[in-house]
Amino acid sequence: MALKLPEKVYYKIGEVADAAGLRTSVLRFWESEFSFLKPAKSSTGQRLYSKNEVELVLQVKRLLYEDKFTIEGVKKRFSVKGRMLKPEDQIVEKVVATDFSDVLKQVKNDLKVLRDLL
């Protein structure tokens, strides 16, 4: 995504919201949901987003709105430090595949025996 932001160290929440096409309330909600999204605050309480945090906002937006991830899904995609995990680093629940071919063969044989009896 191309940023519509000037080059500077920190961006105010309104600037980030405009650039990302989001409402400021959405950004504040995301701060409460995602531990990796914690902008600094000025002495007056104004949220100040770094360039890295703006990139995180854009990644979260893409995952939620384009890739249709859930909030929990986005949390699983990011490390605690706010970097997107590589697929091989992600915790994936593995389903243990059990080989039932012998059982199915036995059932098939039993069904043939039953059919022959009828």
C-alpha cells in the first residue's frame, strides 16, 4: 500500500487514520486488541505513531479487510514484538492423521460376507 504521509518521525492518529482509510476509533480499538500496536503518547496524551507502527496498521487492515482474518487470526500471525511471523514460525494446530486403511478393509470384508448371506 502506498502511504499518503510526509516523511517524519511520528504521525498523529488522525494522519494515520486518513492514510489508512480508517476511523480513529478503529485505531484505538486495535490498540486495545493487539499488544504489538502501542503508539507513544505525547505529554498532552496525543498518540504518536512511528513509521513502523503505521506499517503495522496497514498490515492489520489488509489481514482483516482483504484476507478476511479474525482478530484472533491476526494475533496469531504476529509475534509479541509486532513482526509478522513467517509461516514456518507460526504455531499451527496439527491434526494427527491416523491410518484407518486396515480397519476399512476389515469393514469392507465384513460387509461382503453379510451381502453374501442375504
